[in-house]
Amino acid sequence: MEWLGHLDATDYTIAREIIQRGTAALFVVAFLSTFHQFPALLGERGLLPVPAYLARRRPGGTPTLFRVRSVGYTDRRLRVMCVVGMVLGASVVVGLPQLGPAWVPIPVFLAMWGLYLSIVAVGQTFYGFGWESMLLEAGFLVGFLGSHAVAPPLLMILFLRWLMLRLEFGAGMIKMRGDPAWRDLTAMDYHHQTQPMPGPLSRWAHLKPHWWHQSETLGSHVVQLVAPWLLLLAPQPIASIAACCIILTQLALVVTGNYAWLNWLTIVIACCGISDGFWRWIVGGPWPGWGPGWEGADAVSSGTAASPVWWHVLVALVVAGLLVLSWKPLKNLVSSHQLMNASFNRWQLVNAYGAFGSMTRQRREVIIEGTLAEDPAEEDWRPYEFKGKPGDVRRRSRQFAPYHLRLDWMMWFLALGSWNATWFARLLDAIVDGEAPIRRLLRVDPFDGRAPRRIRVRVFDYRYATRAERRETGQWWMREELGTLVRSTDGG
């Protein structure tokens, strides 16, 4: 039975710790975001109420517990699901399931996957982001890395690398097949300023010279189009180096933008390519905290703890099923009509990923304003401020990722031209009615809970202030009004 040893990835125990605990931590963030925001956006009295959505949708599609008659949807049940998900995620972060038999992490991660799948299934446009499906896919997979009782299975390590190939190479090909700005190396001249939710360092990055942005764009192509193949196919230490290149580029995105948990999850999963030996080379010795007292790691690393046959059979069956589901995503990668952020099955497994196939060159912001005056003068209008999206020109952008501000993100898509969105009309109604749940999603309610007499919606062109403009005005943003979307609608 010595051949079973070849199915054990005994040099990836550190990677397993990072991947399992990191994925679980991001599940906690995702459930926390849902706990706070879902009822106002999609709850019983939300902008797009789930009960109404379920009533008009036939069974089928992505499964959800909310279709079970004995469960149904209520805001209370949604919050209970989130609490359960956060508790399960926290248990993995502190390492409890990892102390049990090999199979124990599997039901824990599958439970988080199932709960979050139920939420995404009814999340409609507010949950239509690539990082939702990526978290679901990762959540399904990483439980099969097993507990400390066994070595990480090589087949699952390799499948996680296939996930990284679909994510990074798919994103690179979307760019090359899409906007010519990626091919002529001008994309990053716009990106930091026009991205959905800038961060504290986005203006600094935007004001870099043109050659800097060209280097960013070229570096993005090299990492996304080359590194994933080295991660999947190259021996060590080349695979570890490729993984580190991916991680470094993702860290650059973390400090210059707010992409929920997408970048952090990519960093976590990319660790599937970094061997224990490479980690020890990085830290200059044994992994911190890994000594004789940690028996599971010592046994696996020494190679004396061979994984049982049943464990390898279970992992092989799971991977075989996932490989069957991989056919459509593989065809999508090589297709001239490549889909971005698409799922090919109702379980949200083996998905297609990608972003920014089309580069936005102008930043538009939708500004909602209200007044308490019956016959308002211009100075009577006061803006409703969002937590993350630009509004106040003197306010520096904040860092929120990996937390996801869903309403702020949707306001960016609205400004791209989705003016007739149902949720936005309902948002304006909620503001006019002074609804408390919506007000809690805002940074500033200018009337402290009072319903405005009138509201209006204006559209502005935003750009970063130059260094000279910043010194002169104290503003982070310069803006110019483009027009009025909604004129002085009567309120409460």
C-alpha cells in the first residue's frame, strides 16, 4: 500500500491551515455582511423582498432552504442562519474541527456552503458578484483537505490549483478579449479612479505617471496569463514562486480598492501552491508555533501518518465528480465568447470568473438629496451620504474590504446606466418614507430619521483632484454636474 503515500501532499500542511482557516474567516465576514444588510435590501420589507421573489419564481435553479415549506423566509430565520454560519466559521478559525477525525471538517464546511448557497439563491442582483460564487466553490472544496489526522490530499490540492487557473487565467483572457485598453496598456490610466469603490490609496495610485500605469497593466497580464499555469504544472519551488506572484498582485489590489473578500480569498486559495519547505525558507526556520507540541503537524510532516484507503477513495470520488463539472468551464476558457462570473450548474461549483473585461473611463456618481423646506432654495438641499461610495468631495475614501457594502456597489452599477432598476425606485420610496432599516445602511442621514419633504437625484462626473487642486481646495474629488435624474419628488 506504499503507493497511497503518493496521494498524500505531506508538504502542504501549512497551506491547509491557511486555506481552511482563511476561507472560514471569510465565511464569517460574508454571514456578518448578510446579517446586517440583507433584511433592509431583500427582507420581508426590503427593496427586493424575498417572499415576493419566491412567489413568482418556479422551483428549480439554485437550491435554497427558504423554499422548504417548514422553513420559508422570515428576517428572523435569515439572521439565525447567519449566526449559525458565523459560529461554524469561527470554530474552524480557532481550529476545533481540525482536531477530530479526517472527515470532521467536511460537514462543517458543507453546512456553511449550504447555508450561504440558500442566501445567494434568493439574493438577486445584490448577490450577483463573482466573489459569492467563488466563496461557495471554495467552501465546498476545502473541507476535503481533511483534519490533522491525515495529510492534505494531493488531488484536492491540485483541484484548488485548477480553481486558481480558472480565476486568474480566466480574468486575464477576459481582459485580452475585451477592452482594447488592456491590449494597448492604458487600462490602469483609468482603473484606480473609476473602479466601483476606491480605497484610501486609490488617489495616490491614480496620480502615478503613465509609465507606472503601463507597468501595472503589463504586470497584470504576466501574472494572470502565466503564473496560474506555473502554479498548476510546474515543480517546486517554481509553483511556490508563481503563487507568491499572485499573492503580491492581490495585496496591491487590497490596498488600492475595495473588492469585498475577492482578493483575500484569492490570496488564501493561492497558498495551495506554496510548500511547507518554501514557507520555512521564507520565515527562516520552522513555522511559528509548530513544534513538538503540535502532534498532528509533526506526524504528517514526518511522513509517518499514512492516510487511510477510505479517505483517498472519498476524495477521489469527489474530485471525479468535480472534473465532470469542469468540462463547460474549460470550454468557456478557450471560447471567443467567454462568459465572466458564470455558474454552469445549480450548486455553484466549478464556476467561471473574471472582471473588468470592459474598462470604465468616466466616473459618474448618483447623489440623492433631500430637503425639509416646502419651497426649497439651493442651500436647503442636503445629501444622503453612503458609507463607501464617493459623495462628499472632501471625504477621503475608506477601506471596507473584506466587508461588502452591497448598496454602495449597486450605486456604482446604477451610475453606469441602469437607471430603471427596480431596487433604486424602491430605495427612493424608502428614503421618502423615512424607513429606518435603509437609513442604517447610510453613513449620513441629513435629517436624523425625519422623512424629507422632497428628494431629488443628481448625476455628477467625479475625478480625483490633482495635487495642486488638493492643496488649493482641500478636496479629494473634483466634480461637475451632468444632469438631474429625479426632480424634486414630494416626500412625507
